[in-house]
Amino acid sequence: MKNIYLYILSALAFGMAVSCTNLDEEVYSYISQDNFFTSEEQVAIYAGRAYTSLQNWGSEQSWLTMDMLLGDEACAPINPEGAWNDNGRYKELQEHRIPTASKLNLMTWDFIFDGIAACNDVIYSLENSKFEFDGRARVLSEIRVLRAFFYYIAADGYDNVPFCIDKLDTSYPKPKDRSFLFGWIEQEVLENIENLADSRETNYYGRMTKGVANTLLAKLYINAPVWGQPAQYDKAAAAAKAVIESGTYALAENYKDNFIVHNETSPEAIFAIPYSTQYIESSDNAFCLFALTLSASIAKKKYSIGDGWYGYVGQPDFIQTYEEGDTRLTDTYLFGQMYDKEGREMTVSIKGAKDPVPYIIDPIFPEEDFVNGRTELEGAFLHKWEYQTDGLLTSYKISMENDIFVFRYADVILLYAEALLRDGKSLDGVALDGLKKIRERAGLEEITSWDLDKLYLERGHEMALEGWRRQDMIRFGTYQNTWWAKANRTPDYALLLPIPSEILNANPNLVQNEGYK
Amino acid sequence: MQNIRKFILVLVACAAALAANAQTKTVTGKVSGSDGEILTGATLVTASGSYALTDIDGSFSIGAKDGEAVVVSYLGYDDYTFNAAGQQNLAVVLPLSANTVLDEAVAIGYGKTTKKEVTGSVVSLKADDFDKGSFTSPAGMLQGKVAGLTVTNPDGGDPNASFEIMLRGTNTLVAGQGPLIIIDGVAGADMRTINFQEVESIDVLKDGSAAAIYGTRGTNGVIIITTKRAKSGTTSVEYDGQVSVQTVAARATPLNAQQYTDVINEFRPTASGSLYGADTDWFEAITRTPVSHKHSLAIAGGSEKFSHRTVLNVEQNQGLQKGNDSEKYLLKTNLHQEAVQGWLTLDYNLAYTKRKYTPANYSAFRQAFLRNPTEPIYDETNTDAGGYFTIDAMDYYNPVAMLNEKEAYNDVDNFQGSIRATLNILPIKGLKWDNFISYGNERYESREYLTKYYPSALGQKGVAYISNSYSSDVQYESTLQYSNTFGKHSVQGILGYTFQETNSRSASMENYGFDFDQFKTDNIGAGAALQEGLASMSSYRSMSRYIAFFGRVMYNYDEKYLASVSLRRDGSSKFGAANKWGWFPAVSLGWRINKESWFEDAANLSDLKLRAGFGVTGNQDFSSYKSLLLMDPFSYYYYDGKWVTSYAPASNPNPNLAWERKNEFNVGVDFAFFGNRFGGTLDYYYRLTTNLLYNYTVPVPPYDYSKMFTNVGSICNQGIELTLFGVPVQKENFEWNTTLTLANNTNKLISFTNEEFTAGEYKVGYMSTPIGAYSQRLIEGQSLGTFYAPIWTGVNKKGEDTLEGASQLTGKVKEEDWKKVGSAYPILTFGWSNSFKIWKFGVSATFRGQAGGKIFNTYRALYENTSNLGQTNILASWLNDTSFKGKEVKYSTKYIEDASFLKLDNISVSYDLKLKNEYLKKVRLYLTAQNIFCLTGYTGVDPEVSLSGIAPGIEGTSYYPRTRTFTFGATLTF
């Protein structure tokens, strides 16, 4: 009888065993797509992903830092510890010889195109959402203008870039040149500008508004000749004037108000990227200029910050162009006697000396030191943005609290004045008044007879380290000049950046820019 | 097979014993082998069915009718038959079996066969084949033992480091590259959960036809480990204790204080400010001479119907670094039970392993290397930093403070339980239904506390981390097995189903800002960072499921013509919805030529077998959810005046994700001469992996991210493996056994594109600053691991490196013009094992090595220059040639060296003492030295580096020295 039981048991067990053929994956720590877009709020929030991708703008290897190093306002020589050689990576940027394998260039490219991909994804999700809600059209327009901004800097940097605005088309994108993109960007902005929020209200801080759209247009039009387009300075002036006349923005009382730890209240912010020590956890997204420039001892003793990587300094030639009494010089660069947080004069141990010496930094130093290594007493630290002293920044928690203004009101005033001058017109009261205020708060006398050379210097000192230097220098024709630790003129081809080799390899439709082949 | 036969005989004997009549007389005597060995546990069976076993001194007593035949048998010896006549003190001598080797059981996955019948490329190792000594994992015993199997330990003497195992080259790029490990039937087991002394045998399934029975998981081969099993008979108790010490064998050596001072004064007088006058050996300050103990107690015994083996194992291992300790406790029991009149056989396994260890602080080794030896360790006035001497420089920390001011410990608890119930369907001879259920889980906890004086966390007022994980694995396997012999036809068949589900979850938290270091990690909420919103926590959970149906038929005619055919239908949850299932067939054939009648003249040839096999395997060893579109929190953004979470796809989903498939063809020949005294095996294989899984670069946009996990391309490996064994000397008091293994493998990336993805050149092996270069390229038609570099031509008068074809302006060579330098893979790997029996001594020695292969000497590239001298220390080897004074480290062939080496892995001496004591029966004493020397032209720390992955052959800078181990041990048998 036992045998029968065994047979029955066996049959049952075998049946049970073979019945399980289910191979579905159970998901626990993610939200599956079906469960995600289930409410209006979730769809609206999803747009945030496109804005989040902007945070990369100010990170260690980013559009902002590459612009600082390519422009003439900052550089990264070998530091007193012998670091910052990195196989010549910073010397290549200093001399405008960017190899196609440059990591900084790749990171910059990735920042732009990750942003475009995120915009495409958000636009696709919004357009295909089953939820109709108030403000959907506005959110869509915001993201389309943001995408136009990304394509603007892409074309400005690289000219021929892969063009893809449809998430579902997964074929290799084909390149489009500046001529096409000029028209496309203009059209995208004009089509969407009316849907955007009128002014910078609190709830639109950090988002695309009419002010952002107009500033983008002004920056697009003023560079039209650089992009091989007919000059459109009247349009540039009109767009800038629209921002000025909106009445939303004003110059901050103090220059420094734009760069303090909590600078979000500045009336100059048009296009702000909000940053937060608390909320930004990834170093890819962190604005961390303090780490790039400060020495460990300054970081610790002056700012109570865990560490400093001791790299970027002010470029000596540029520092010498400031007028006597221009407070923006010391608002931008830190040199002379160093003081600790209690205001005591600091000392520093230097090579070749047994005892510490007074910590007095000379911002002007020999260009040979770029490769031979600067000393502890050479090279001004960058401190345009005020560094926190609250002890929250550490060697690995590196996201500063300060917001970055990609577009700032003073920039628009300078653009407006420049557009008028380039258009052969004289400056009107709006321009003159704006320029006067800019100079006054820098502690300088008013200039009444402006020309492009004077405007170039003013723009440089006002906008130093803010991410537009390369573009401005190209427009003013100074980018190819020689300067400190840059002995050779920049060849014409290097007015464009190379398409990173990884990107070229990943898309057979792309063609490397002339001169980099 | 002998075991089974014996077992059946015993069963028959049991039944027959009941019927035995009263005219029986008692026969007594002793059984020994022709080699003089006293045979304990030999079986005697009479024709009428009585049976007996010999006891510890070989003596027996059995009842038998006069004239009745009594068969005496013992594994490894030929059977002996005598006619009973009431003999007393009969001396039975069993002749050593000539064919023992060929009759040895070989595990082939879901069953066993014998060495002579196996048709795939399978290597079977028994306890005698393994190196002696002390191992942190059974993997260590496999080094050099199997042709084509490389076992390396890239992290040197760290007692918690894992071995890396690779078989027949790199066959896959990013999915798992290690073989499937099966321990006592549990697939995917962790070798660290068993003790090396408990291993009874290890079988390595090398070729596709053998491994295909494991389908998707067989691509990188299969290692089947069988631990020592329950045994019937009188209770035996065995204790093994060992103590070992380690010394430094090789490390990256920096300048000492005197050399440092001299070099600064001579070459860098401007840096004399960095001479602080102390003489500190930073390496010595953080290391010690480690002493480790291992103890193992095994108890086995029982009746034929119920027997057990229980092992208790205690280990305390010390690492070279102070505080780098590890403890391991293992309790394991195996029970064997017969029930229901022979219908049911039950086998239970229960094992519990606890490991508690303090991980090595690799960063402290690095800082000890870099640190200026003229700095003192302590500075009592530096109270802000806890009285340690400190310098404010980036990434420059006092290593003594790093050890003293950090407390870290990890706990790992493993439980493994399984039951195998075999229903022997007695009415049909050779048919049984086998059911195997196993459950395993692992709990892991890691705790770390950095005090307020921990160098890199100064100002954070104490940092506490706690992380936990829990994983479980359930397996069920059901097989119907049949084996029988009809005349000269022998058939073995199996039909099966298997199910496996793995679940894992983890959590971690971090907080800082503690007023009291005394809390350590035990009051993690007390840190102020939590209130400030700066503490962090995370958790994760995942699962995967795996289901398969399989079948195999093995047939042989007269043990002469052999064939095996198998088919497996595998399903894995990890693939795209349409691609979850795959077919994996295999076929192999064998021909034992020496069994042919026309061949028997060649009397000296005891075995000659030709084998050929083909099999398809797959790979699913990667993380779950790669085919699904999933949303994941993606940083925060400022929305409507506050910070809110944004979401983004977790990765580019690949709904078409499919099986990577490997087709392998293998031919081999096994041969032996002079009654198997000499012999060997020669194999040739060709492996082709298609649908290669890789994180392929895709354009962004349209894709959200630049990498997509997808199937593109193919890779091939082919090679030759030769194993030779022999007993050159076999005398009464002197015997020499030797085995040589040789293997060659050639790797080739055949394609890296398909219709959809046409981009096809990749740079890999990025060396971070200051080297800053991709050292290898993936190019179609070439081997993986191919180094590209500018050719180094020497040092110029300025003390800078000069490169062939360098630009005048920059001194550099364009990346497009770099030359192909060679592959990291060796041309030949070999192992040579020897064991000697000299009177009561056993001596063994194992050599291992490789010829060819390139290696990037990372230590030299980073530290054999003076560019950072003054801030940090440099390699003492710079003094050998001080002409190079360049500021810039240029990536070039200067640092790419030849990796050939010869190592003496192991020397062991043992002494066996047999005692006449009633309690203590046997004593064995042994002394082992491991990692004795390494002959190589390579100037780095160890030429044997990781060869797995897509950028092999780059010496990692773990800074953990290689060590030499000396072990003394004793085995006592009661």
C-alpha cells in the first residue's frame, strides 16, 4: 500500500514542480512605467528631470569650467604639490589644443546632449500623457525652450551636431550645422515664448520664462555673424530691450549680491540654476568651484571646508587689465595676505624653508611656472562666489549652496549696448544709464563715450568666470590672441571644439570638425 | 561505481543474512593491501549473504558455511575470493587495482560516470591531488592543478580577499566570467562558506558538451565540489589543527628616511623644507607578523541505515595589517538515511557559517607608501588632529591615525540546508526519482566608525556607517534517472526540472556629528547631521528566477563506443519578454581504442580514448531588470519655491535583451601506459560566443543614456591543453608522483557590430591621473587586452622621456599613432605538481607559471619619478636609474613589461605515525610553506594579476603586499 501513496505523492510533487514556469520580474525599488504616469501631478513633476540635467552646468568638468580654462580669465597650472598635470590636460586647454580624446570636452558634450535627451523624453511623455491639465502647454513650452538653449550652446561650441528631437527615432541622428540650427532655435523660441511665464515670480525661479527666452534670442542674434549668418543686431537689441523693459529685473545694489551663498533674492537673476548643499548629492551635479581652486589649508582655516584640490587660479594677464579701484577685481580673485576665519594673518609652509612664512599670494607670476609648478605664494584663488563657512562642505560633500545665473541682468545691459554699437547706433539713455550703474557699483567713474574696445573690457570684468568668455572673445576677435602661458595664436579651426572621439565612434553619421581630423 | 556495487552487495547481504542457517562457522583474519596498507572498512560478503567490515587494524570476523565463497573488496583494490573453512587469523592480501584511476567516479552534473566512460573534457581531483597548507578558500587548492583553469588572488595577503577563477580565456565581456560553482548540489554556492579541509573531490567541467547540462550558467565552465560525506562504520573522530605565520614576499617599497633625505638634498634641494628629521618606517608602523590558527573536528559514523558526518571548524586569521583580523566558525552536518525497505534514500545537509572580520584599510597601505618618511608619527601639540602629526595637503593622511581612529567590522552569517530524497523504484531495475530541495541565506552587516580624529574626516565629528544585506536562494530539482546494462549495452538516462529563485535586499545609513566617540555605531541617531538633513540612508531589493527542463542520454557499447546527448530548455527572468527561454543542446562521443581486439597487442598501452564533443551554453550572470523601463529618483530640482524629487528612467531599457550563446567544440585524447603508471590528456577546443552582452555605447539622444546593455558581436577562444601524469619511481619506501599541466589559449574579438549598432572601436583600461590614458583597445579581429602605447625610446638630456614619432611642440604622440604592443594574455600557462612518499614522510611541491603576456606596471608609472618628491614618497627602485627626472609621466611602453613568471607555490612535508593506542590511532604532522618564490623579469610587485574583464593585465594598486605563509599542523585520528 505504501507504494501507492508514494506514487500518488510523486505524481503530485512532479505536477507541482513542472507547473511553475513564470519568469516575470518583480520590481521593488523602482517604479515601473505603468505605475508612474498615473496622475497629473506626476506628469508635471516629470518635467523636473529636464531641469535637473542643467545642474551639471557648474560641476567639476563642465561647460562652465571648460569655458574658464579656454577663456583668458583663469587657468590651471601645475600646483605647488606637483598635481594638476593630468597628462597635460590643462595645458592643452590653455593653449587651445584640445585633443579629440579630451575628457573635459566629452563631459561638456555629455552635459549638453544628456540635457537634450532629457528634454525629448519629457516632451514625449507630456505629449502622450492622457492627462489634460492647466499649465500643460506652458510646461511643454518651457521644456522646448530649454531644449533650444541646449542646442544653442551645442552649435556655439561644435557647429555640426547630431540633431534629434524625436525620442522614438532610434536611428543614428544626422548632423545639422549652425545655419540650420540658427533658424530652428529662433523658431522654437518664438513659437513658445507667448506660453511662458511673464516674469520671474518666486514659483518660476529656476525655470524658463519670457525673460530667459528673450535673453536667449539676444545672445543668438548678436552672434549671428560668428555663426555665418547675416548680422541681426537690430533684433539683438530688440530682444535685450524687451528684457530691460519688462520691468522685472534690476541691477542688484552690490555686485557681490549676485554671488553670495543665498543669492536667490538678487533682482538680476534671469536664468538661474538653483543649487543646494543639502539636496544635491551627486558630484556630477555639484557646483564645486571652491574645491577646484582652494588649497587644503585655506579651505580648512578660512572657510572650515574639509578639503581643497588646489587647482584653478586667476590668469595673471587678465588680472592686470582691471582699472585701478575696480572692486570687482578683489570680488573675483583672492590674493594678497591670507586671513583665517578669525581674521588672523595666516602663515604657510613652503618648499625650501624650514619655518612657515607669511601667507601672501602674488597674483602675477612667471608663465614658466605653468609647467614647472607654481609656488605656495603664487596664483590668485577664484572666489567670485562666496564660499560657505557653515562647515557643511567636506572632502566629499562638495555641492555649494550658491545658485548660478546663466543669464544675468547686467549681461543683458552689456548686450544691449553692444548691439547698438555694432549696429552703428549711438547708445541711448537706457544703455548709458545701465552701464553707469554697473560701473558705479564697481567703484568706477562713469564713461560717456563708449566704443567696442571699452565695452569689451567692461564685459570681461563684469562677467568674468560666468561661462560666456569663450563666446565673447570669439565675437570680439580676441580668442586667437596669445597671452600668459599661451605662446601660440589659436588656429582658425580651433574656434570650434572637436567632437569627442567617443561620440564620433558611437555615431557613424558624424563628421569631425575640420582641423581635428 | 564500485561504491554502488558494494552498496548493492551489502543490501543483498542484509536480506540474505536473515535466511542464513545454523551450520555456520566463524572465520577470522586480517585484510591488508599488496602495498602493505592495513585496510579498515573492507567488506566481506558470503554467497549466502552474511557480511562483515574490517575494523581499524584490518581484522574481521564473519560467519560462513564451509566451502562457501567469501568475497573481500575495498575501493582501489581488486576483489579477492576465498573459500571458507573456519579459518582463524587468515591473512587476506588484496592486490592493488590496476584500473583504479579509470574506475574513479567523475561527477558530470546530475549524476556520475567513471573516468573511462566520460566523453566530455572533465578533470576530477581528489583530496590527494590538492596542495597542502592553509587556504582561506578551497579555490586556493586549485591553483595550477587543472590545465586551462587560472586561479589568481589579485589582492595579495588579505585574508578576506576573494580568488578570481577563469577557464579557457575570456568568453564574455561584462556578464559574469567565473565558472558556476556547485557545492553538494547547490548551484551558485559561495566557496567561502566551506572549509578547504572538508573537500572530498572537485570536478571541473571544461568543455561545452560537459557544461551544457547546466545550460545558461555553463558558459564559463562548472566546478562541482563534493564535501566529505556521512560514512557508516565505527565512529571516527578526526582533529586537525594548524598554525601559520606570514611574512612579506613582495611589496611596492618606497624610499626610507635616509634615502629620502639624500635624494631631496641631491636632486631637489628646493624641497629641503619637507625634511622633518624623523625616521619613520610607515609600513612597519601599520603592519605586524600575522599568526593564524585553524581547528577542525570531524566526527563520522553510524549504521548502514543511518550515518552522519559532522564538522566543527574554527579559524582565526590575521592579516598583515594591524587589526585586519578574520574569524570563521563553521558547523556542518551530513546525514544519510535509508527507509521504506530500500525504496527511499535520504541525504540531509545542514551548514551554518559565521564570519566576522575587520576589512583591510587599503587606503592606509597607500598612504604609508606615499608618506614622507622623515615625518614623525605623532605630534602631541597637534590636539585638533588627536596628537598625530599632520600636513594639510590634498589626499595625504597619516596612516597610523587611519588605523587607530577607525573601527570597522563585518559580520556574515550563512545558513545552508538541503534535503535529497531519492525514491528507488525497485520493481524497475536502475530507475529512481530524485528530489532535491535546498535553501540558503546570507545575512551581512557592515559597521564602520571614524572618530573625530580620523584624518580624512576631521571636522565631521565622527562618522558612522551601518549597512545590512540579506539574500536568500531557494532551489528545487526533480530528476528521473535510469541506468542499466543489457549485455554489452549500457544506458544511463535522466529527465529533469529545476527551479531557482534568488531574493536580496539591502539597506545602509550614514550619520555624523557625534559629541561622543564612545557611541561608535551603536547610537547612530545621536549624530547632528541627521537633524541638519545631511545624514543619508538607502535600501534596495531585487529578485531573479530561473527555470529549466533538461534531459540526457548516455550510452556505451562494451565500454568501447561511448555517446552522450543532452538537451536543456532554460528560462531566466532577466531577459526581455520575448527572449526569456532558450535551447541548449550538446552531444559528445568517445572511442576507447585500446578495447578493440586488434589493438590488444600493444600491451604497454593501458588506455587510449578519443573524445569529441559539441555543446551550447549561455550566460545570465548579470543584474536583474535590464529589459524593463523603470523610473528611479534622479536628484532634486527647485520647483515652486521648494526642492522636489525628480524622476528619470533608471537606464536605457532593452526589451529585446537575449541570451549570450557560446558554441564549443572540443576534441581530446586520453592515454595511459604501463597499467596507468604514466599517461595524460590532450584537448583542443574552439569556443565561439555570439550575441555578446555588452554595455554598448549608443548616441544620446535618442537614447537617454550613453550605454545600453545589449547583444552585439562575437568573440572566440581556442586553445590546447595538455596534462601529463606519471609515477616515475615506485618502490616500497620511495614513490614519486608527478603531474604537469600546460595550456595555451588564443582570444579574438571577431565582431563588435551588428545591423543596428555599427560603431566598432572602443578604448578601455583607462589609467587615471597622472597617467591619463586608455591603455587598451577593443578592435575587431584582435585579442582582448591588447595594449596600445607610444614607443618609449629613452631619456633625453633634460631627463624627460622621449617617444618615437613625438611632436616637437608637445613631446607627445597622437593617440591614432600609438603602436600595438601586445596582449595581456599569456601564451602558455603551466603547473607542475609533485608528491613523494619516502618511508613515512610525504613531501610535495607545486610549481606554477606563465610564459608571455604583457603587464602594465602601474606602481612604476605612478611612483618611479621625482615629480611629486617632497610632497610624497617615491619607489626606491628609482635609485636604480636616476636619469629620468621628468615632471610629466608620459604613458608609453616604458611601463609595459613582460609578465612571464615561475612560482614555487607550495612545499609540504608530512610525517605519518600509526599508533597501537586504543584511543589515538593515527597522527600526522605536517609543515608547509606557500608562495615561496617567484622568478620573473617583471619589476612590479606580482606579475600574476587579474586577467578577467575587458581590461586585463594591469597591476592594480591595492598596496596590500604579497605574503609567504608557513604552516605547521597536526591531524589526529581517534
